Amino acid sequence: MNISNTAVPLEDENVDTDQIIPARFLKATSRDGFGKNLFRDWRYNNDDEAQPKADFVLNNPAFSGKILVAGKNFGCGSSREHAAWALKDYGFDAVVSSFFADIFKNNALNNFLLPVQVSDEFLQQLFETIRQNPAAEIAIDLENKVLRT
């Protein structure tokens, strides 16, 4: 399996599952529709979709892609499978970080969302590459265990 696409840089560390998908949106049991509430409290002012926060990366038109590059300790907190559902439903196929909570990692894999763990140094290089060139393609080659820009 190979994934090659542009990436969205989320440099925050210690992003917990309640930040990924707030608890008030967990009423549905179907996996569909969670993407619209991904990072809801970070994306919108007063929970109003008509008022996106301009400084949040998902609202920045310069960044798009199927790969989320996230800060260290991504997916910590409660064992919320809905977090993987929301990321996948939004359109991400992979999340790259230097550390994942074990439960999040398992939930991601069970939902066809690839968690790719890299060193802290390589993660910082990825962030720098994306900042300098938001159109840079990131390639994930599982067979050969290679991640490159």
C-alpha cells in the first residue's frame, strides 16, 4: 500500500480525542457525517459553521490533502473510536506523528486510517517542508517502510 498526497500540518501537541471530535457529537452510531465536526471547537467560533476561525489550519486554503501531520502525542485521552471515524470521514487516509496513544493507533488501524510514527526530528522536518511548500507531496510506502517528501 502506498499513499502519496499533500499534507495538512497540525503542529499542536497532546491533541486528545475530545479535541478531535467533541463528545456532544457522539450520538450517532453510523461512521458517516463525523468529518463535518472534526476539530469542531478549533474550527469555528461559537460552534457556528458560518464563522470559521481563520487561524485554524483546516480553514487555511493553502493546506489540503489526505495526510494529517500532527504534533507529538496525537489521539490521547479517552478511547473514542469516533476520532478515527471523524478523521477518515473528513478525508484523511493517514496521520503522521512522533507518538500516538495506543488505543487511538488501534482504532485508526481498525478504521483504515494509517497512523505513521516518525522521530521527533523527522516530524519537525516534515512541518518545515509543508510550511515552505504547502503543495509538497508526502509519500508513504508501507511495503518498503519509507516516508519521504
